[in-house]
Amino acid sequence: MSEAEFVEFATVQIAVIDRALARHRPAGGHCCSCGQTLPCPPAETLRLRRRHYAGCIETARATAYGARPAENGR
């Protein structure tokens, strides 16, 4: 897979994750709208995956322009 193909793949993954995260909202009390207690473990996993793909895109774009990517948000 080329770098451009991976960036496209990662972008699609982020869109899928965003749609899934839209179904995870506080539903009053200590529950997520999916029925899990807050913090919602599935939503936390989705956020981690989103961060992963966003970081991959940032790295790919930074390397394409000869810059160094930020290291874990630092």
C-alpha cells in the first residue's frame, strides 16, 4: 500500500469511527447511550483508534513535506 493509499484508508477509518462515536453519548446518570457505564469502554477504544489513525496521517503528511511529526502531542 502506498503512502497516499494508506492516508486514504486512515481517513475512511476515522470517518467510520466518528459515526460509531456518535452513538456513544451520556444518557443521564452514569450511563452511555449504548447502555455501558461511563466512562464507556467501547467509546474509549474508539477514541484510541481514532487518535492512532490521526497520528498516522499526521506522520505521513509531515514526512511528505520533510518535517518531523509531533511526538505524542508534544
